[in-house]
Amino acid sequence: MTENLQTHVMEYRVTYADTDKMGVVYYANYLVLFEKGRTEMMRNMGLRYKDMEDVDKVYLPVSEATIKFISPAHYDDLLKIKTTIQKLGSASINFEYTVSHPETGKTIVEGMTRHPFVDKSWKPVRIPDWIKKRLGCKI
């Protein structure tokens, strides 16, 4: 098990479609922002989900997600999405997220997702060596 392997930061501008009737980012859309952060982090590490699925037949479904809402975000706000690999097991990976306003540093939400590595039949599999290597693990 490895902890705090990598961190990635990206920015995202809130669109009108992201907001609810009250003019704040709809709560479920934070899971979408988590996915955007996680996907771009993996891509920057040379780990495209498409390659893991097409080549290795390995999938990363979400088995657990938590979100702590701290402050609202509004239409046209620029947000910073910080994604960190918090824990890497032999067949799973946990990501932590912090969404904040880059200008003020104010935290909007914090969260976590857990992803088992599974095959097409949803059976857990060990993390392939090439993926571990890209994640910065010694093999």
C-alpha cells in the first residue's frame, strides 16, 4: 500500500448548466468535477482509461464516494480542482479531491472516491505492472 503518490491540479469555469435554481453549483455536479480531475490526472501520467479498458481489459468503477460541502460555487466562478492519489492497494486506488477558488483560496468541497480494479465480469484484479509503474510505484 502506497500513500500520497501523485497530485494534479486543473482549473474549471462553472457553466450555467452546472448550476441549480438557486444559482449555485448543483451538488451532484461535484462528482463530475472529481471525474474530470481524476481523468486528467491519469492522462497526464500516461494512463488513459481507454487504454486500460481496451488493452488490459481493466476497469475502475467507483465503489465509494464522499463529499463534504463547505462553501457554494456560482455561475462563471473559476474553480481549482486538486486531485491526489491518497492510497494505492494491490487491487484498488483511492483519490482525494479539493475544489477551491484559486483567487481566494477558499475551499468549496472536499471529497474522496474509491475504485477497485476489476475485469469485465466485475471480479477484482491486481493492478497491472505497467499501471503501477506509471503511478510511480516500484515493481
